[in-house]
Amino acid sequence: MSTRRDEQRVERWFDGEQDGVGPGPEDRAYADFLQRTRGAVASLPASPGIDDARMGDFLHSIRNEIETPKRSWSGMWALASAAAAAVVVAISIVFIITGGPSPAEANTVDAVGSEISGATTRVDYDSDGTATVWVTLPESDLW
Amino acid sequence: MSVPFEGSLLYDVLPVADDYHWDARIESDAGLVALARTGQYSAFEELVRRYRNDVYALAFHYLRQREDAWDASQEVFIRAHRALGRFRGDASFKTWILRITANCCKDLFKKRRISTVSLEELGGDVGAYTERDPSSELESRELGSAIDTALAGLPHKHRTAFVLREFEGLSYQQMAEVMGCTMGTVMSRLHHARKKLQRALIGMGVIEDN
């Protein structure tokens, strides 16, 4: 039985390539298949081709397309990149000049509460405005 | 006035003189490419005239539709014109343009979602081939028609390999240049194409399973 390597050797011989080896008895069936295939392809109608009468139309369309200036996408990408970089620089300059937005202040307690039954809560503010939240547990609560 | 000769490395580097008169009938492909690069469109047109049928034949055998092959052929030469500056001359112009053709056909095939028939589907359609005229010529034509149909079910790389070898008659070396791969890969793809076709044709009842 032919192996793949045997068949490829036969193909190289069949295609007229160097180091191809003619078919042995085991390869005869495959060689016949190759021969029949080639004969069958040869029997197919040839490609219609582009005759001289149609060359004018053929060339006209090609020339039209070649001479139509194409939008340069690479140029547009460069422009977009430069614009994005300019925006980033502008925003950075604004931050530097104005010192940026005020730092967030989160030192005001709007409400305080606890889900622990019987617990009490209160808020104390010291001199610099730091809020401390106290949660007092009932004496009977066990940890 | 001196003009760099075609074999010289400088041919593609030095500009061709304005008063250089060239004759399309005797100008080589490399010469025409050099002239086309300088903007002489008539030189490019001569290349189109020379290779239009090679390009069209490959496109037709691949796409199986005249209109698609026409569109693909035009697209091939448009792409070739834009890529003239990248043609290095280490392969022949013919293999270079056929490579563009193979890539263009693949793109067109995907873009238009040209319908293909899987080899499994082909295997079921035995009825059309069960009654065969014993005459070898008719049988050959029927086999050819079956191959034509079965080709549609091959993957792109295998189909390209088979078409380049059996329809275009290219050598393995030329096929490697067109397909942009090694000769070993060419042989592998060609072998796979032939084996898949063999299985499809057996499934269609056109040939016997040996």
C-alpha cells in the first residue's frame, strides 16, 4: 500500500520535477488517478480570456481607478494622533496653571447610625475638623 | 545619451532619460516596470496587455465566474500598479503578478462569500454520474466537470496549488514564488489537494476506490 511519501514521490515524477520516482506496482493506481485527472482537466474548456475587443473597457476601468486620488488613511491617522496629543498637553497645562481641582474633602458626616440593636452613635469633631464616629454597644451585648 | 542596460543594478535606480524611445515589442518586463515607475503609463499598459490572460485564467479557474474573474483581474492590475515600487525583480514579473492574483482571488472570495460546496455535500450527489458513457473522451469530460465542481470545496491554499499546477502548468519553483512559500509546502499542499479531490470524486461515484 502506498504511503504519503511514496505518493508524493510519484507526484514529483508525474509533474516532471527532479528526484521524482516512477510508480512501482503499489503506486500504479495513484499514478493512473493523476493521469486521468490531468487528462480530464485538459478536456475542460479553456479560460475565455480577455480579447482585444474588450481591452479598451478593461484598461479604462483600471486607469480610472489608478488616477482617482485615494484618501490617505495614514495621513488622517497621523492628524488624529497629533490632535489627541495636543489635547492632552493643553489639559496638562491648564492643570499646572490652575493647580488642578481642589482636593476632595470628605470630613463632614451627614448621618451616622448602626444596625446593632441597642447601640448608640455620635460624631465628635476635633480642632482641625477631623470627624470621629463613636458607636457605643449596649452593656448586655456579648462578643 | 546613455541609458543603463537592463541587466545592470542601476537600471531601476537611475531615471530613464526623457528622450529615451522604447518599443513595446522588444522591451523586457523589467524594462517596462522601470519605465512604468517613472510614470510612463503606456509601459504599464503594455504589461497589462502581456499578462491579462494569465491573470484572467487564474482568476477564472479559481472563482469559476466570468464576471468575478473580470473584476478580480482589474483589481490585480490596480494593486500591481500601486505596488510597482516594491517589485524587486528577484522573481519574474509573471510569478509576481500571479501572486497578486492569488491573493486578490482569496480576498474576493471571502468578500463576496462566494458559495462553496463542501466535499461532504458533493459526495452525496452520486445520481448525476451513475450512468456514464463508456467512451473515454466523454468520461474524461465528465470527470473534468466533476473536478471543476469538486475544486469549489477545497480550502483556498489547496485549490490555489492545484490550479497553479494543473491549469497554469507552473513548476514547483514558480508555484513557491506565487504562493510565497517553500517548495516543500507547495508539494504538501498539492498532495493534499489531489487526495481531497480523489476522495470527493470517489464519493461522487466518478472514479473507483482503489
